[in-house]
Amino acid sequence: MTKLVLDDLKEFKTYEGIALPSGEWITITQEMINDFAKATLDFQWIHVDVEKATQYSPFKKPVAHGFMSVSLLSKMLGDLIQIKSVKMGVNYGLNKVRFPNAVLVDSKLRLNGIVAAIEEYQENGVKVTWHCSVEIEGADKPACVAEFMSIMFE
């Protein structure tokens, strides 16, 4: 994967409606799932109890939290695109989030994203709407489909 490196927001605006390059694969380990459970206080057995999940889950493995794939969007986007002039970026929100497929432990995920919309925000920023699909290697359906919004300032 080649990261898209742009000089400034003016150049970035030319990418509205354009798909980003596909991201690198990220392996979802049991340690990551356990750490996410600790951070969110969501210790449901299907996520953190390997023996019980192996025995009773229809997936026969632990499953990552759905919100874990959403939480990876910022990192995955940051791996795909860099705008040199941007001093700060913040998450603005999410729309239309869905989890069409379970993420089993040791699955590999990557982001397929589109710069859906860019609008001016204050004097030196933009509000960006990203169409995101978190692909699972070898699966027909994605882990997560979301409209993710962020703000970037020069």
C-alpha cells in the first residue's frame, strides 16, 4: 500500500468523491480484544472467554466487539492519507454504522475508504465525510460499514 501524501487542504479538496488506496491488513488478536474489553468495560464472554467461546459460540472462536472495528477507523484512515499542512484532526461523529459480519479472533482487517464530502469548517479547517468499509480478509461481507466524519485544521 502506498500512503497518499498531500501538501495541504487545497490539494486534498481535489480528492472529493475519490476512493483511497486500500489499507494494510491489521490482525485482530485476543490481546487487542481483551484490551478493548478493559477500556470499555464490556467483558461479555463471547469476546474474552476463549474456552467458553470455543465451546458455545456459533463461531467457535472469540469475536471482537463491533465497536472495536469502528474505533480503528481513525488509525486506518491515518495509515492511508497524510496532509502535511494539517496541524490537528478530531473525530466529529458517525452516521449509518452497521456491523454486517463478525470479526473472529485472528481475523485480518483493512479499510476501503472514499472521501465522500469535504466542506469548509471555520477559517482554517474542513469537515470531511468518509465512506468506510472495513474488509475482513477472505470474507464476503465487511466487518463494519460506516459514514465517519472528522474535522481537520491547518
